[in-house]
Amino acid sequence: MDSRPCVRWPFTTERRTRADGPEPVVAILPAPMSWLSWLLIVLRAGLRTRRNLVLENLALRQQLNVARRSVKRPRLTDADRVFWIGLVRVFPGWRECLCLVKPETVLGWHRKGWRAYWRWKSKARKAGRPPIGWRLVRLIHRLSRENPTWGAPRIRSELLLLGHDVGESTVARYMARNRHRGRGQSWMTFLRNHLKVTAACDFFTVPTITFRNLYVLVVLSHDRRLIRHVAVTAHPTAEWTARQILEAFPGGEEPKFLLRDNDAIYGDDFTRLVKAAAIREITTGYRSPWQNPYAERVIGTLRRECTDHLLVLGERHLERALREYVGTFYNLARPHLSLDGNSPLPRTREATPAEVVIATPVLGGLHHTYRRAA
């Protein structure tokens, strides 16, 4: 009697020799089985539902695939384990068709998967408040940047008034970090607050056709970059310079501060007359023209747009050309980017597009002013 263990499927393997050569061939043949066993298998298949038969075939095919891809012993992957864990839940007869591993092994996989699921389910989330949107972060950063004297409580109060309910600690977290705390306002804010009461003056030279140098004094109001006065002389003195400053601000319009450089032209007479007019002088550092930027910028504009295009004959010629350029074009018509595209003396914007435009030449056509036709 054969003492080999009985297999669960009615198939066995047998090696046969091909007729045309000694190469062995593996064939699948039915295993020897009694007629009673066959009858029991047929009856059991007839009593089972179609669903259970499909699941049993699926389980047998899966094990067969595992056996085919293995060399010596079956090697199960995570996908195989997941398959059997899912099959346990839907197929009651999974134990009868399991051959590669023990049923306890499958149950152990199921328990491990259950623990892993609840470990993920109960994983601790991040503590604290939920994160806020990037728009609110940018708004907090903007408020702290634009208002350097504001702290987190004041910014939070402003956000509440704007409809954003956010905690004070969150506001402190997203505030700008490079603010100058305890130093008050910035230099730009200080200058903007004092533009209406500050003015600047400076000299530049223009050569004549006879190679003489003429000195041009420019007095500029910082508020609207308005040129208040231009004067030309061949021999500037402190008294003449102070008189030009006073002529630039008639009728009690003197500025509170006057920014100038350390040129020797500004002598004791200049200081005395300017002080008598209740004007406080502020001098720049030595060799630091960048500390008087508005005056330097205006001088560059006068050179590029006026004096560089002229052959100066004398003082009267140069002064007449400068006064025409400043009084007719620069102050009244020239657009400035720093003034939102308007002129120092603001022009009225037209409500409707102008269909007919009239041009008026300035300095013989070097520049033009434009207006709507009546």
C-alpha cells in the first residue's frame, strides 16, 4: 500500500520520455483515487454555490501561481498576504483549499494587518490650531512691514476688524522678522513726512560759446519736485546766493529746512540771511552728493533736456532758456514717474479721450506741450 500523503487536488506529475529523444517531459495526470472519493468530490461540488466555487478556484490558482514562480520553496509577497487576508473575510471555506501555509499563519497576517490599521487610524495628528491660508500669512506680513511700530496684539485687532479671527501667537509667528524694533519710523517715512517743509539748492556749471563757465543755481521744493527758482551768474557770492533763496520763496512760503552741500559759495553772509528768514540749514557730508538726491536728479534733467542742446551765448541767453524750459515745460507739462505720471503743478486729467490735440513748441521745438482743442 502506498504510504505517501494524500494531496488535496486530484492531479499528480509524471515524467515521460519523448519518442524523438531522451529529453524528459513533465505531464499532469490524474492521481489514483477510488470511485468513492470521486463521488464525494462531485457531490460536494454540486452542493456548493457558484460564488464559493469561484472563490475556491481563485484560491487554488493563486497558490499555483506562487508555486510556479518559486524555485525551491514558496515565497509569499505582501500582495499574496493581502489576498488571503481579504479572502478570509469573504470565503468561509478558505481553510479547505489552503495548502502552502497553515491557517494560523493567515490568521496571524490578519491580526498584524488589523494592528497596523488601528495604529494608522489612531496616529497622533499635529497638535495646535489648524494652519491658516497663505493669503492671511501675506496679509500679516504686510501689516507688520507697513507698520513697524505695531505689535502682535494691534495687528490681531486689525485683523479681527477685517474679519479674520486668528490667535495672537499665530500673528507673532508670521510677522516680518527684519523689522527695526524700537527704532521708530524708517528714513523714507521721515523724509516723506517732511517733504512739504524741505527744499534743496545746488549749483552746476554750463560752458559758453567763448569757453567761459556760468554758474546756475537751482532751488527745488521736495514736495512735488517743483523748481522754485533758477538763476545764472558768472561770479556767485554768498550774498547773491542768499538773495536768490529768498526770491524763490516770496510771501512767507519759506521752507523750514534747506538742504545744501559744503561748497565754499555758501559763506557767512548766506548763513546769516537764511537764518534771519527762519530757515534751518542742513548740510550733506563731504563728497556725498547722494545725500542731496533730488537736486542732483533735477540738475541731470536740466542738462539732458535743455543745456546740452544749446550753444550758450551769455548769461541772459542761458537764463532765458532755463526759465522758458522750467516755467513752460518742466513745472507745468512734464510727466514725472514719481508723481504718478503727472507734472509738479498737477494737470487735470481729461474725462474723455481727446480727438483733436494741439501741440505748443518749447525752446524752438526741442520739447512740446499738448492740450485738447477747444
